[in-house]
Amino acid sequence: MTAPGELIIEPKNGQPADACVFIIHGLGADGHDFEPLVPALALPESAHVRFIMPHAPRLQVTINGGMVMPAWYDILAMDLGRRVDEVQLKKSAERIQALIQEQIDQGIDSQRIIVAGFSQGGAVAYQAALSFPQPLGGLLAMSTYFATADSISPAEANRQLPIEVHHGNFDPIVPETLGRSGVDRLKTMGYSVNYRQYPMAHALCPQQVNDIGKWLSERLG
């Protein structure tokens, strides 16, 4: 299985990037799923941000009858805690970490790199950001769950990582209880977390997009 590459969006002002945001899509989607989000964030001209949106490989997904689709890992059961293939999840997280390291090697300060993920991609984002050995600029987990809470080996470098968790209180795919459970686990592990809930289903809403734009501007502007 070969890596399918990434969608890369350079700063709109034509300036060289001095910051980078990774956005990891959900099950059955691809990197283009969040392409319209970039202009909607309305980042200031002073923010020279590169967006990288990786595409998941195609895997068999057990809960979907073994159908092959873009997936970061197999979901084995839709129980309360989401039984998943952690080996595949951690392999996907390692791929994201390799992409992060590439940006650092190209001159981007690690603390100006933010990792964001939606749904299944959020579970990968948790693993990739919290276990990365250099301090990052932030973690944004959207409509997701902390799948590797019991097995992750957190990096000391990211113990103070700014963490935003967003969830819809009408989410029928990933219940808000799963999102809140992840936040609770993070807090018991010593992390500081800002949690926001929105009156939406398994998606993004305008207020959330506005909040994301403000948060990124604060961190990277």
C-alpha cells in the first residue's frame, strides 16, 4: 500500500510560509474535503500559513461490511468506546509525524505547526500531536474521540500543547459523550483543554469556522 500524497495550499499572499496547519480528514473522504475551509477562515494577511491536507489510504472497513474506502484505520465495532485497529491508527499517525518533520526540516519552527483532525482524522491527530517529540503550536480535534488514550506514550515536549476540542451536540456519528470523554482523559493526564460545543450534527458550522479562524490567528498570526 503506497501513501497517496497530500493536498498542499500555500499562503494566499504569495509569501513564503513560516507556519503550517495539517488538517486530517475523516472516514471515506480525502484531503479536498477541507479545501473550502481555508478561505473561509479569513486569516490575516500577516499569517503566512501553508495548509497540508493528506489523503488517507484505501482500506477495508469492518463496520461498513468490509468495503474498501479512504480510511486512516479500520473500525472494528461502533461500541461506546469505538473498537479500532490501533496498529493502523498509529501507522497513520507516524505518517503525519513524518510530514511534520519534513516541514521542520524545510525551516518551519515546530511551534508554528498545528495539527487538526476531523472525526477519524481527529483520532490520528491526537496520537500524532501528543506523541511528537518536538513542541508543536497546537492541536485541534473536531467531532472526534481519543482512540489511543489507553496506549499512547505522550511526549514531554508537548505536555503544554494548546488543545482545542470541538463537538456538535447533535452528532449522530460520533456522540458528544465520546468527545467529552476524550477531554476528560486529557485533563486527567495533565493537559489543559479548551472545549467548545456547537448546535450541529457531524459537520462544521459557521460559528465554529469563525472560532477556528480566530484561534489560528492567535497562534500563528
